[in-house]
Amino acid sequence: MTAREPTPGGMAVLDATRREHRAARTAQRRFLLAARLGIVVVALVGWELASGTLIRSFYVSSPSAIAETLVEWITSGELFYHGAFTVTAAFLGYVLGSVAAVLIAWPLAMLRTAYRIAEPYFLVAYSIPAVAMGPVFILWFGIGMTPKVLIAAYFVFFIVFINTVAGFQQVPSGLLDVTRVMGASRRAQLRTVLLPSALPFVLAALRITLPAAMIGAVTGEFISSNRGLGYLTRAAAASYSTAGVLAGVLCLSVIVLLMNLLLRPLGHALRWRPDVDVGHGAEVR
Amino acid sequence: MTVAAAAPDTGRAAAVLASTAAADRRRTQAERAVLWAGTAAFGVAILLFWQFGLGHLVNPRYVSDPATIAARLVELAAEGEILRHVGVTIGEAALGFVIGSTLGLASAFALAQTRRGYAVFEPFLVGFYSIPKIALAPLFILWFGLGTAPKIIMAALLVYFVVFVNTATGIREVQPGLLQVCRVLGASRRDLLLKVTLPSAAPAIVASVRITVTRAIEGALLSEFVASTQGLGYLVARASREFDIATVFAGIVIIAAVVMAANGLLRLLQARLAPWHGGRIHG
């Protein structure tokens, strides 16, 4: 059956339908944009007007006051000073935590008995809320950068550890048997079977743990510090500056959002393994 | 065809089978014994090293030792003070958990009723989701003081988003084919919700509710760290300020026990409510 040339009338109908379709989709997109913008504007204006009239501005501050605080922080360089500290601590903790997790999980996952012996202890350690370890790290390492890096690493470690182990354990044993029968050395097996099949799990964990590291660093700063966005937020709260607290929250949110965007390509890289879904411990607190 | 009909010497076959089964059982038993002994030995080794070795490597003031921590635990229990702290924290976490998960479920179902509504609100939810909730702790303390209210709200907030996101995802992942067939067969909106949407979203909901128990406890603890006058977080934070490392560790032991108990309870509940589900969730 050969495709018939559409008649001119048919073409016109086709074109019209297509145009209609496109128009509907643009209308839909415009509606969404308008609705979202509308919500933002109404919320901001309502907030600005209500603050100081309906509700005491001490409690809710106001968008203009927050913007003012932000501008002040930016011009005085405070934002950069504190932000750089927090981001550095989070990033170092992220690297430290994930490298340590992979280095410990990898050999442990290869030795089944050793893993099963150690497993209950890891589960116990995992069930200690990372937050609770904060004061211990502060006690051990003071209030500088080190404890924040370690708390961030602690937040990251278990998620990456558990996923790395899961990744190595779900390698189909059939593949291992077949490659062994075909004469693969242990190294060849590692390179061609084990690593490729465990990698998606590790990557998935790495994708979700950068924000976790950020939250770990901020937690450390909350408990005790003299620098960082967490400190800035807490100091604002201590001086009853609601605008300062909200500005700090805003900065932290933007950083976490940016981190999520930054790591999104990792998610795309995992498209071929849709079954990999790290739920456990994906703790964006 | 039965085994008895095919094999004339049934007795021998049965004996072989029995001996294989016995050998199998013995092997698994031996394996389990090795694992058990290994696990116990590992634990004892850690404790012994902590008790006798670690103090020589680092200043014992920093790491305390298991015997001191155990003594401190007994002391705390005897004072009765600890029960109050545990009760406060569990109460805050439990209330926050109930409030957060109820609101999460309700708002997810409400929003899922309208596709457009979900589309409009989605970016805001993503934005709120990425707020590090702990950063709000000082704000809650400004708003609600040093009592239990800010702790409950923090716990509820941590629970809310996880339950909301997972419920909304669960609802939207209902197979459209099922909904269409049921609608063709004359199901009302209520039927669709109760007989199709809810059962197919249930596993995700139950699993997300389960993992959020830990988060509720974390929320309560964190708020207690920031400012409080009672609770486990207060106990640990105060001990840490007083450089009383044994009490800090005793507090952490209690916290871990509470978390594990809550998790175990919820896992039992999950096995009852959604036994077909392994528990894969979006954090």
C-alpha cells in the first residue's frame, strides 16, 4: 500500500487541525503561566499589605523588608562570606561521605559473610538520626569547618553506603556464573559485570545526597558556629529579626534548588535504568 | 504419577531424601551459627576496643567508654528524669507525625482531583520541597516560643512533604486504563476513588508514611537542639554544652532505641496494611 498524496482539501483540514492543536497548547501554557504568576503576585502583595496592618510585622516581616535585608547582605559581602563557608562545608562533606561510603561498601558487598556480620551494626548506626550526632561532632572538633564537613559527610554516608551495597548485591548471579564459565578473570568480571551493574545505584545515591550534605552543614551551623548561612539565620533569629531569618531561608532554598538542577543530568544518565529508584534515606529534610 | 508408584524401594528413597534434608538443615544451621557468632564477636570487639583501647589513642574525655555510658543510662533511668524527656519527644514526634501525614494525604487527594490545579501548584511545591526545613526552626521558635508547639510543627512539616509527594505520585500513577474501564462500566467518582485510586496508591502511601516516622523524631530533636527546656534533644544538647560526653552518648543510645522501636512497629503495621509491597518510595 502506497501512501496517497493528500488532496488539497485534505491538506487544508490537516493544517487547520494542527493549528488548532498548537493554539490549544499555547493557550494551556499561557493559562499555567498566568495562574502561577497571579498566585505569586497575589501572595506577595497580600503579604506586604497584611504585614503591619492585619498581623504584626514582627511575626511575618514583609517582602520588602526581606528584599532590603538581602540587598544589605549582598552589598556588605556577608552573603558571599557565609554562603561560601556553608557551600564549601557541604561540598567537602559530600565528597568525603560518598567516597568513604563507596570505599567501605564495595569490598564489604563482595564478601557476603563479612557483610552479613557487619550489617546489623550499620543498620543500628543508620537508625541514629544524623541530627543527633551533631553535638558529638561539635564536641570533638570544635565550632570550625571540620565538624560541619563531618556532619554533612555523615548525612551522605549511609545513603550512599546502602545504595552501593544494594547495587553490588543485585548483580544477576546468572551473569556472574556465565562470565566465570567463559573464563573471565575476577578483574574482568569486576570491570564488565559488577561495576556497570552497580554504578546506576551509586549514581542515583550521589544525585540525591548533595542537598542532604547541604542540610547537614546547616544543621552543624545551627547547633554551634560563628560562620555560615545557618549561623546567619540563627543570629537573625537571636536578634528577633524575622526578615533576616526568612532571607536566610530563601538563600538556603535557592542554593538547594540550584544543586538539584546541577545534578539533574545525573538523573538523565540513569534513564536506561528506570528501576533504580533510591527511596530509602532520600532525606531532604 | 506418584513417587511411590515409580520407585519400588520407597523406604530407601525416603531415607535418602530425609538425610539430604537433614544435611541441608544442618548446613543452614551451621551458617546461621557462624553469622550469629561473627556478629556477636564483632560487637564485643567494638565494645572491648572502645572500653580499653580507644582511651589510649584519644583523650577519654572525648569518647567516654561503654561502662560509663551504661552506668549513666542506669542512673538516668533511676532518676526517672529520662522518662519525662522521652515522653516529651515521643509526644511531639507522634503529634507532628499524625498532623503531617493527615494533611499530606488530604491535600494530595484534593489537588489530584483537578489536573489543572496540580499543574498550577507544582512549581511552588517543588520550591517548598527544597527549603531546608531545619532553617525554619528559629522562625518557629520566634513564632511559637519554647514550648512543644514549634517542635510539633517542625515534625509535621518534615512529614508533610514526603507524604504529600508520594501520595500525589501514587495517585497520578494509577493506570488510566483502569479508570477508563471502570468509568465505562458506570463507576461514580466516589467508586473510582475508593475502588481504583486508593488501592493502587496505597502501597506508596503506606511506605512513605512508614519512613516519615524517623523524620518526625528528627524534626522534634532538631527543634529541641535549637531551643527548648525539655526532651531528648534538650538532654543531649545540654550535656554536650556541659562537655558531659557520657550523657551525650547515653542520649544517643536512647534516641536510637526509640527510632528502632518506632520503625519496627510501623513495619509490622505496613506488613498488615500493604503486604504486597516491598516499600520503594520517593524521599
